[in-house]
Amino acid sequence: MGKSLDPRSEPWREPVRGGYPDPALFALPGMEQIRALVDGRTPAPPINYLFGLQPTEAGPGTVTFTMPVSPWLQSPQGTITAGTLSILADGPLGCAVQTVLPPSTAYTTSELSLRVLRPARVGMLLTARGRVVHAGRQLALSEVRVEDAEGHLVAHGSSLCRVFPPRTPFALPRGGGSPREGAYTTPHPYLRPAVGEVIPQQVWDRMSGLEVLRAMLVGELPAPPLHHLTGLRLIEAAPGEAAFALPASEWFCPPSARLEGGVTAMLADAALSGAMMTVTPAGTALASIDLKVDFLRPVNPDGRELVARGTVAHAGRTVTVARSAVTNADGKLVALATGSALRLSGGEA
């Protein structure tokens, strides 16, 4: 049986940390807005405190972020999923676009794609370098390279952003905690010992993916650290189908005070990956190849649940493809996603 954990050990339930830029900053060129974030002249947003995201460099058309691969990011298999990598990738993809925008000009991510080239492992420090490929009046294209400390390419991604006409500054809410580092008396979530468990290899060797998910649903197998960090939870599993829910928490907000697209991608990926698991036999591992997410509407941090439902589109001998749809608490579509994975017979989960 999975261990019963104190809900107070789950960071997503705590009051958020961080803050948001002064609305007056919006009147400056995008490059100045990003430099203020990199230099620490504006509060770091909540998502940085939850995952350890850190903007480190910025130049015209280029932005770099880092993120440690903490034990909190582990999935049931102990892997770092394409969806979780999207949380890191989305920051420099969008901020690189912002560096080339004129004053009082907003943008939103329309599409994000990520290709996974090698595993990310706990203990790594990942660096994501984003750069603008094209910047037009209405659309902008950017790309990102996610690398490990040795410079090996872990993932490559791209994003299409919609650019809006200039407008007057708008009000942003204030964060739930002080932006001053010294105000916090406990470590930030990503720095704490992780709770939750990775499912042992011997379980994967004797149980199919569907059996594992059904055992997780009834508490016979434990939820992984990622679920306890974010509130992500499995709610349904059937042959070829899986569904996950996620609270629309303010912890997931970047400076825009809306849920980061990478977090929505994480939820979408959980559902489609779960669907692929349901058609995977015992003793067979799945290795993510790619993830593509189309964002249809923004998500406010109202605390209500988002739900992603995944279905298998193709289950071949070597490659499985699935789709998922994310809806908000009002039943409106938020995002659509597709993803694929390699089947590795006899591979470690």
C-alpha cells in the first residue's frame, strides 16, 4: 500500500511566495522588462520559488533560464517527463520574444513543441537558452535548447507567440508572500526533501501500465513526488484512456500572473502519457519522443481544477501516439496536445 502523507507536506497547498512586476514596468521596452527580472529589480514570481526556475542572462532576442532537476520532479517511473521539461523551456521561449517587443506590448504563447533527446536525471542543473527566430507585428517564433551541465542537448523546442497591439499598463495582483528573500523562514519548495515515491522496477516488471495506474487510483501504489509538489493527480484509467486533474494554483504563475503554458503542458502530457501507459505491457518501458501543445485560452489562478483527458491514437510495436484535451472548471477547452513515445521491451521504467 502507498504511504499516507500529511497534506501539509505538499508545497502546492501552502501560501504562495514571490510577487509580480510594478505595472509601470510594462511601459518600458520588453528588453528592459526582462533585464529587471534577471537583475532582481522586480520580484521573482511564484513559479520560480516552486521549481527553482532562475533567469540568468538576457540580450536582444536571447534569454537563458536554469532549473535544478530536484527529486520533486520525478514521475511514477522516476523519469523527468517532456511535460515537466516544458516548464523550464516555456520561460526562455516567451521571454526571448519579449526582449524584442516595444513598450506596452503584450504577447501570449499560442503553441509549444518539445523534442526530448536524452534523459534528464535528478541532480542535474539544466540550462535553457531561448532565442527569437522571427518577430513580426502579430506573430513571433522562438526556439530553445535545453542542456545539461556538460553541454549535452537534453531537449529542443520551439514556440509560436501571438503579439498584441500596444496598450496601456494593466494592474497585476500581488503575490501571497513577500518578494524579499529574507522574509522566508523555511526553504523554498524545490529545496526541501521530496515526499512521494517512485514505483520500484520489480512492479513494472510484473504489472502492465494499466494495472499500475489502477493500483495508484485505489492507493495500492504511491503517488510520485511530482504529484505532491504540484497537486497533479490521476482521476481515471481505462484501456487506451487516462485523465488527470491539476489545481489552477497561483504557484504556477510567471510574471504575467496567469498560469504558465509549461504547467498546462505538464498536465496535458500527464494525460496522454498515462493513456499510452494503459496499452503498455509489463516489462516494457516508454521513452518520450515529443510533445506539442496548442493553447486556446489563458488560465487564471483561481484554484479550481483543470482536467486533461488523454486517448491513444496509435499503438504500434515501437511507437505509441496519444492526444489529450485540457478543460477548465467551466468545461471550456484550454489546450490540445499530441505526443509520442518509444516502446522499449525489457527496458527499465
